[in-house]
Amino acid sequence: MSSRTNLALAPSWTQLWNGDRAVADRIVSDDFVTHLAPFTGGGTQEMRGREALKAWIADMHRAFADLRFTIDVGPISDDDHLVIRWGARGVYAGGFPGTSASAIGKEVSFTGTDILRVSDGNVVEYWVNADGLDLCAQLGITELASGGESRE
């Protein structure tokens, strides 16, 4: 595909992350793969399939009411990739291990960078790098959910 065609996916990708999961059926390949580092630490994990992506997005929207993503830098594209630096804001609704009840209702913001590999007009692979440390600090998480060391 062309760089220009890939650039055209950016608004739809943002719309998807803003909660319109039906967009995934139009722009995400069936054999889609996500490479992600969990917010609360640990090694990179893989998630496979369009439905897994849609479920992850739904989980994020359950954890953060009024979650909104914006494009802060880019998009940047070549013939095979699309890169977006994004910002997100929402109100914490609960669900992250290690948070206290007092974190519920707190407005948070966090940033990240998405690298998307595009083939035949569909997103086939996704690398996400989000500032989970900043988000955890805003939520008052001082110890990693996996039993890691305290950051205090």
C-alpha cells in the first residue's frame, strides 16, 4: 500500500480506540497481532486476533469512563507502517490491581506511541508503547501487580 493510503487509516484507528469497536471489522485483519507491554510492568506480551483487540479496548473503556484518545504527533507513514503518538484522558472507574478505592473518579491522562504494520489496507500488526509508569503514579499504584518491587 502507499504511504498516503496508510495515513488515511489514522482517523479510523483513533475512532476505534475512542470506543467504536465496529471500526475494527473494517480496518483490522483477521490474523492481527498486538505486541504490548502491560501497564503494570512485566515483559512484552502478544495478543492475537481482531476480537481480542476489541475486548481489550472494551476493558480500557470499562476502566476509564469518558476515555478519549487524540493524535498528538503524526501520523507518520511509509509504504508498510503507520506511526501515531497519542494522548488519552479519562476518569478512572476501577479495575486495575493495586489501586485504592480513593483512585476511583480521578481524572487521568497518559500518552503512548502506536506503530502499525499495514498490508492490503488492513492493520495486521501493532506495537504499543504507553507510559504506564505515569498512569500507575496517577492511580497511586506503588507496587506492580505481579508482585514486583515497590517504586516508593
